Amino acid sequence: MKKLITTLFYIIPFTFVYSQDPCDGRYLEEIFSEVEVTTVTYSEENNLQMDIYRPVGDVETSRPLIIFAHGGTFIFGSKNNGTAVEFCEAFAKRGYVTASINYRLAGDVLGFWQQFTYYQNTNTAYEVVLSATMDGKAAIRYFRKDFVENNNTYGIDPNQIWAGGNSAGGVLFLHAGHVLSIDEFIAPLDPTKAAIAQEIFDDLGGIEGSSGNAGYSSNLSGVISLAGALHRTEYVNQNDIPAVFCHGDADGTVPYDCNGFQNNPSLDQLCGGGSLNPQFQSLGLDSDLLTFPNDAHCPWSSNSSKMDQVLNFVSDFVYERINCDSSSSLIEKNTDHSTLIYQTNLLGKSVDVQSKGFIFSVFKNGKVEKKYILK
């Protein structure tokens, strides 16, 4: 009997990875303590950079990607914006790859003086917003190009790319994700605005633009809008991708419902989460909305508790819609050397390292191992 016990003991290090959750505990909560940031130029044409965030110590090579665009009314801001950094770090610690992008602002498109009044004129408003949208599409294409041409430097799944942003960044990626043709953009517009839009699309290189990485898809799996908006609710159709919205219902900058920019009906219309989410749901589309009652524009940017609400709400929504592509429920693997976070028994009760029986060990890299320990 003593010989049998010894034999079993030496088998134990070659354990089975068993996942009750197809994501192996990844993507829902922060399971990594550190992230690494790499800065790249994703648009040589417009000299645009982005910061790519990855969890330190992660061994996965096919991870969902979230691209994030900062706010700032298309006048100011950068990839180093506090909300953008916090969002990217939080999701990278959950196991995603994330990226915070710079995009062309009004000053880049129109010059110094005109940047401050661009939104007062339909021509300049379309030119600024569509230029930024096309930059966002180039960022999406950058990762698919890297996957094909550079052997997937960043370890992403090119079939699971989400994008979103705060304020202007939300506007940018809502249009990138939900307006897929020039005809779709101009269809609900009056003839004058339709002609303006058509001319701008022609100048900018069509619906995909000319910001680089041509030949690759800019399609998204879903959009994350933090106080963002679409120009028209008519852009939402039955073929649209999922969208999750966070919005204060007293927003005086980007309307919660449909109104002109800054709730000025004389300016070009924007439709925020309060109008878009019901439109999505009326068509049977996948969406959800977190409303901040009586709050103005982006209340989470100055309130850590509300930022936590946003991160958790968005995290839950995206987590339920990603495909973890688990290779198998039982995979033979040597014991992982990652840092152990905690151990539980079959009943979910926390146990220590001296325990015996069936033990589930959860590691920082998201792996869950099941062992039967004899002592």
C-alpha cells in the first residue's frame, strides 16, 4: 500500500486543467497585477500612434482586443487621457489586449483657429468626425495586418475586435462600427447635407478612408460607447453588431437622447445612449444601457466609484459575448509555474496548500487546475 501511495504522489504534478468556465476565469475580473505598454505608429499617412496594453506574464496568444479612443470634443485629448488609460489598464488586467489611440483632431484637419468652431458648420463638422472615424478604422486594420504579416505580434484573435471610447471617442467608434457604407450615412440626411457628406467621403478616400493598412477588414465584433452618440438613429439596422452604452441623462454636451450638439437644436444632431439603446432593442439587437440619473457629461471621469460601475457594466456585457475558444475541458498539462491566487475544494470553500482531496487552484494567468491530492 505504501508503494501505491508513493506512485500516485509522483503523478500529481502532471495534472489536468479543468475549466468550469469556458474562459478559464479570464476576462471578467482583474487576474493580472501588471500590464506592459508598447507604443506603435499605426498610421504612417497621418503619423498617428497608439499605446498597446498587454498583461504581464500572460501565456495566451489568441485574446480578444479592445481599441479605445479618448474624449475631448474632437478638439483636444490624447491616448494618455486618464479615462482611456484607466479603461485600457483595467481590461488588460482582465486578460484582454487593449489599445488607446491618437486620432486626428479638428486642429489637424482644419487648422488652429477653425478647430474651436468646427461644430457650428455641417461641412467642417462632418470633415472632422469622419476623418477621426477613418483613423479608428485604420487602427482596427493595423491589428489584422499585423496578424497576417508579422505573425500576430500582440497575441490577439482577429475575429474578436471590439472598440469604443469616451465622449468624442464613443462617437468615433459608434460610426466606425455601425455605418458601413456611404449610402447608409447619407440616406437619412436632407439633400444639402447628403451632398456635403458625399463630397467629404470622396475627398477622404471613401468609407474606409486613407489612413493606412489598406486591404484588411475594419469590421468590429461590438462597440462600447461612454457618452458617445450616432448622428442618426436610422443608422441602426437589423444587421448591426452589439453595443453597450453608459450615459448621464442630464448630459449637456453629447445628448442622452436626440438633439443638437450641446443640446442646441441649431447644431448637427447627435443621438446618445438614451435613444440608441431602445432603437437597438426594438430591432431585437444585442445592447444594454447604464444610465447615470441627473448626471452631466462623463460623470465617471471625475468619480472613481462611477468609473468602477462603468468598468464592471462593460466588462459583464463584453464577457457574455466573447468566444474563449477553449481547446478542451480536459487538457493534460504540466503544473503551471504562475503565481497561485487561491485554492478551493469541490464545494467552493477556500482551502490551504496542505489540504487533500479534489483541489481547484486558480493562478494569476487565468488558468484553473484540478488536482486530487493524497497525503
